[in-house]
Amino acid sequence: MFDYIGHTLQNPLPVTSGWLESLHQKARLGALGRKVSDESATESWKYSSLCALEENNYATTAKPDPEPDLLDKTLSQTIGIDKSNAHNLVFVNGLFSAELSDVEPPPGVEFVRFSHAEGQHLTSINASLGTMADKHQSIFRVLNELHLKDGMYIRVNKNVELDKPIQIVWLTTRQAQSYTVSSRVLIELEPGSKAQIFETFTSDDAQQNSFTNNVTELLLREGAYLQHFRVHQEQEDALHIGAVHADLYENATLKSFHLALGGALKRVDVAVNLLGEGADSEQFGAYLLCNDQHMDYHTSTEHFVPNCTSNEVFRGVVGGRSKAVFNGRIHIHPGAQKTLARLSNKNLLTSDTAEVDTKPELEIYADDVQCAHGATVAQLDELAIHYLQTRGISRAKAKALLSYGFVAMLLEQVPEPVFAEHITAIINHYFQRHYSEEGCDE
Amino acid sequence: MSKQALNHIINNEYAAGFVTDIESDTLPAGLDEDVIAFISAKKDEPEWLLQWRINAYREWLKMAAPDWAHVNFPKIDFDAISYYSSPKGMSDGPKSLEEVDPELLATYAKLGIPLHEQEALAGVAVDAVFDSVSIATTFRSKLAEAGVIFCSISEAVKQYPELVKKYLGTVVSQADNFYAALNSAVFSDGTFVYIPKDVRCPMELSTYFRINEAKTGQFERTLIIADEGSYVSYLEGCTAPMRDENQLHAAVVELVALNDSEIKYSTVQNWYPGDAAGKGGIYNFVTKRGLAHKNAHISWTQVETGSAITWKYPSVILLGDNSIGEFYSVALTNNYQQADTGSKMIHIGKNTKSTIISKGISAGKSSNAYRGLVKVIPRASGARNYTQCDSLLIGDTCAAHTFPYIESSNSTAVIEHEATTSKVSDEQLYLCQQRGLAAEKAVSMIVNGFCKEVFKELPMEFAVEAGKLLEVSLEGSVG
């Protein structure tokens, strides 16, 4: 068994700019004496094994980029939405690629690389970085900082409404030796601003040997409105432990959509903190698993103040020998009266060798609230399959159609056609590939 | 509602909180193998049982008290507890009611538990357990006619050793968990029930548990075996005096439902919950589990209003094909009470079904958590579960939580879970008051309606008692 944290501590990053160095120092202290095995013994990792992380030496960071031309070709095949429809920021193996990105931000927006931050920007970064993530202590947040070479601070200025979405592409490629990608982005929406962020995690076609540890922090000031998409479509050998942390102030609105295709080990922690009255969070998510994949979504919606609303719907189609884990928590803090919170997790289990472990949690410390959660694990309706079969559709195709419908109804919640089309295409492709005649569900 | 009226009702005295002044044989505090040998010798137990206890004790020493439940309490000093206490002269067990100390009979009369058969509610046989000892079991001859064995477990060890040896620890093993291991080592008494093949038990069976002595723990063990095709309905009730210190109650209940049999197990738990400031009260750390064989049916119904802390997850292992498990619960917490309770349904056989209906009511500064597990293993095809957990919050200082674990590995299983949280709304109260109902009556009516699904599962006498108990514990907590 490979001691991931121990080796990471023994291979410190070369000294970079001053403030990143102090971030590394702080993280070193946080990681000292800790073990991945201690983390896996906690309730948070009850259903997910961290063994994959200890099978190879992931303790070093990526080597410099391969040739950008080559990457551009890869990107054009796998990138999220059409590049011309977005402001693009591309990271290759965790490092910012100026060649592949639109370096010039749109009016009213600032893109600041962590390694280049200074003056006013540095003050803003220091004031906010980690303040969201620190509310949920996890060793992987510490390790993210320990490995962080660079990152991106995106600020949308007051009352600015973006014309096009900002697309962030996190690309990993196969390297000679297995490695860690530590990536971080801090997005701040100033009061009254409105933006769309589309994050895609993707990889080239080769068998992957990367471990991505990504943290995305979203800071929504008063009245800000953000649509956030996060799509995981890395090749299935890529490991990923990531997190999204959001702080919502008064009347801020966050509408997020998560989509994940499985991998050897994929885990995403989503925490939404409702800190100002009138804040509203909507989260939709889907996971599609087959083969020996493992996907774990841990979400937590924290209602700190009164009069906030949250709604969360996650759906999964789980086949092959895969395992889906979902843990969705609604936490109503004392005094957070007049809260309206809902959560639903529905799963289709399409194979006897697959497993679903779901735990919707409610933790409530205020009485005048309306909270509800529900979870189901079931299979497709035999009558519905039969109905389609009587119309000349093969059994496999009928199952694919119905499974597609089960997930696709979430897409009705995606207001932007350009996003809806893109996500539909990914889901479509998945079902065509895996639920064909010799599909992975049987 | 006026603040005065509210205080009056909240401060409602715990009616069962008196102490019976009776001389007891109580073992000094502390636990080691000698104490276990003493308990075993006192009960004249066979060697195998002593060894069984010692094995449990050795397992217990290796274990740590579980800390995952959503409850807070200071660490228990297990050496400060006395592990055996019996009313003086009762060590050998009374031969008949005439030999029972009148003071004891008076205690049970005061609690409303009839031990004289002529006064007893028609159709309910009672086993009364006082501290560590079973003091009386009624209607034994009538039950014997039907072949039903209903006696204390100490007596069963002597008279039916094969049955006890065959089934004891088969559902909850000695090393199952920390408190079950402790119970296996020191259990003093409890109830034993055996229903022979194809017999429908002619009356309700009931055990009444009473903790009296200070600084003692009560560790009873109940074993119920329903042989093939039989049926039994069993009720238990519990109370304890009001004392400032916390007392430990760590019971184990094992149910064995053989093919085609049915066991209905109902509990009205009213241990002393501690005073309004959270001082004193019983720590109720109980392991209850049933094993359902082919076509068997096990149903747990509980109304939990007492105890400072409740840690209890009545479970059913659905081993046989077509077996059914049910759990109906009302858990009420007030003042500083804490409850972490729920159920586990383990689906192993094919076409097994389970239902969980849990109603949590929190008031005052209490915390009430539902924690449950529904597990379907790969071979349990056709398994079906429905879970519903509803919480009612009364006042803005209480807490209600839901932690349901759902694990499914079979593609033909259907599992549904839903939970809601609400309060007694001002609109509901206003509507009732407008129609001439006093606020207290209205709350009581709304709460009763909230719990209806569970109450209808209780035998009639218990349903009435449970309704009253809720009224006393809760009424008026709404301002």
C-alpha cells in the first residue's frame, strides 16, 4: 500500500510566488501525521474505498504540457460547449494553457491567475480563498492546497451581466508516470451580477493515470445569479476527488447542474451555504455508471438564516458491476425559520451486480420550516418495457429509451438551450454506447 | 395559551416517579468475572451459561462504547454501577403471589399493573420484573393448557434448558455490540416465551419492567420463540423512580419467528426522562432484533416517551423467502431528552417485504433522530421496502433529524424512503380553536392524528395508554 500523504509531504513543490508558498506551508502543517486510511475509516467514506488512490504513486505533480497543437486536436473532440459560444479557460493537467484559452476577459470580468495575483486582486483572493471550503474540513482540501501550483480567480463586477458563458475545461492527459492534478478556481460574483459557468472535466483517449483533486469555490454576493454546470466525462481510469463550495448572500441565486460518468474512483462533495436571507439554491444532478465504476456524490445544503429555499434532485442509472453512493444532507441551523428545503434521490439499478447506497439526511434545529426528502432504488417498469416491445422495439433499446427518459427529465430544468443540448448529447451517447444489444446492464 | 398554563403542563410530574421503600440485596458496584460468577450462582445456572456470560464479558472488554449516535452524554463509569439488585428474600423467586411482598404488589397496583389475576384485564398475562428479578407471572396455568411457555428467563434456564441453549444469542450474538455484550455478561432476568407449533397464543402476553434501586443498571433479556405456524402478541411497559443520577438500562430482546409464524411486539416505554433541567433519567440502550424465517411475520410497534437518552433500533432479519418485517414507532422527546432511534431491515430471502413508519415529535430543548438501515443483498430478489419518517417540531429550540441508510444490491428490489418535517401550525390551531376546542385539546388532537398510523397497530389497551401518555408528556408545549 502506497502512503499517498506521506510521499506528498516528502516531495514538496518548488518555491513559487510568496503567497502560494505560505499556502503550501499551512497545508503541510494540516497534512502532517495524517493518513488516507484514517480518512477512509470515517463515516464520510463509509461506502467509498480510497484503495485506488493507494495502488499507484500519485504523489507527484504533472510534467510540463505536451505540444499545444496536439492538445487542441484532442480538445476539439472532447471539449464541452462550442468554443465560439463561450469565453474559454483551459487547464491542461492542472496548469493554465494560455494558448488554448481566451486570455482577454469579457468586459466587467477579471481573470487572475493565482501565480500572477498582486495588489487588490491578491487581497480579494486572500480574503475569500478557502473560507467556503474550510467550513467542511477534509484532508483532500488540505492536499489540494499542498499541491497547488496555480489557480484562477474569476471576478464578475457589480451589476455586470455576461453575454456568453465562461467555459472552464480541465483536461488531463496520460503521462509517463501517474500524477496528481491539484486545481482550484475561485469565482466571485459581485452584487447584482449574473453569469453562467460551465466546467468540464475531460481527458484524452489514452488510458489515464491521473488523480484530480479539484476545488471550485463560488462566492455569490447580494442579488447575484449564477448558473453553474459541472460535467465529469473523464476516461474511466482517471481518479477524481473534487469539491464545490458555494456561499450565497442575500437574495443570491445558484442554479447548478452536475453530470458524472463514472470512473475507478470519483467523488464530488458539494456544499451550499445559504448565508443571506432570500437566497435560493437549486441543484440537479445525474450519474450514469457501468462496468466497475464508482461514483460518490456527497451534498450538503446548509441553511444558516431564515427565509431561504433549496431544492435538490439527483438521479442515477447504475449498471454493470458499478457502485453509486449518494449522501444528501439538509441542515437547518437554529433560527433559520421559514425555510423551504427539498431533496430527492432516485436510482435505477439495472444489474444484480451493481450497488446503490443512498442516504438522504435531515438535520433540523428550527420548527417553522418545511423540509422533505425522498430516496428510491428500483428498476424499470416491466409493463413499460413490454409496451415498447409490442411496438417492435427491442428489449435492450426499450430499456435504453426508458433509462434515458428517467434522466433526461432533469434537463427540462436547464434553462439555456445551448447547455441542454450539450448535456443531452452526452447522455444520448452514453446510452447508445452502453445500452446497445450487448449493453453493460445485462 | 397563557404562559402559566403552558408551564403547568410542561411541568407535569412524572406519575411513575415514586420509590418503593423495600429492602434489597444489591451487589456492590463494579464488574469483573467474579460478579458474573456471583450472578450466575445466585440464579443457579448451569456451567455452559456461566461460560457463555464470561465469553461475552471478555468480548465486551475489547469493545468501545459506540459514539456515532446523535446524542451527547458524559462517559458512563461502568464500575460505578451495581449489576445485580433484587428485593430481599426474592432471590430464589416467589412460588406464588401469596409469597410476594405486599409492598411490591402495592407498587404494581399504583402503576396500574394488575398482578392479581381476578383483577387483571381480561386476556392479558403479565410478567413483572422488579430491578433484576421477575417477581410474578400471571395466568400461567391457562397458558400451559395451550402449551405456551411464559416465564422468567431464569426459570426457563432451569426448566427448558434445551430451548434456551438452542436459541439464546442466535439473533443477537454475545459480541453483537457494546451494550449487547454487556447485557450478555450480566443479564439478570427477563422474559421467556415459547409458542408451540400451530398454536395461536390465547391471550396477550405482557412484561412490566420497573427499576427501583438507586445506582443499579437493569439488564434484562427477552427471548421469544414462535414455532412454525404460531402467533403471539407481546407487550412491554417500563417505568422507574425519579432520581437525580442517570441509570443505565441495557436490554436485549431476541425474537425467533420460525416458518409461517407471526410475532407482534409492542412497547410503551416510559422510563423516567429526567427533570425539566435535564437532570437524571434513564439511559435506554437497547438491542432488539427479530429473525424471520420463511413466510414469517415480525412486527415491532413502539411508543417511546420516556428515558433521558434512547438508543434503540428494533430490527428484522428477513432470512426466509416471503418473510415480512414491520416497524411502527412514535418517539416523543421533551425538555432535554435525546433519542436516536429507528429500525434496520435486512432483506436476505426472496420476495421479502418491510415497512417502516416512524413518527418523531420533539419539544422543549430535546433532540429526536431517526436512524435506519434498509439493506437488500444480491440474492434478495423481489424485495420491497417502504419507509416513511415524519417529524413534528414543537417550539424553536428542539431538533429533529433523519439519517436513513439505504443499501441495495438487487436490481429487482424496490425501495422507497420519504421524510417530512412540519410543525403544529398556527393555522391548524386557529381552525380548531375557532370551532370551540381549547388549544391544548387541539394540539393533542393534531398530535394524535399525526401518530394515528402507529397507534392503530397497538393492541387496544395499549393504544389508549399511549394516547394518554402523549397527552401528558406533550400537551401544552405549543405556545
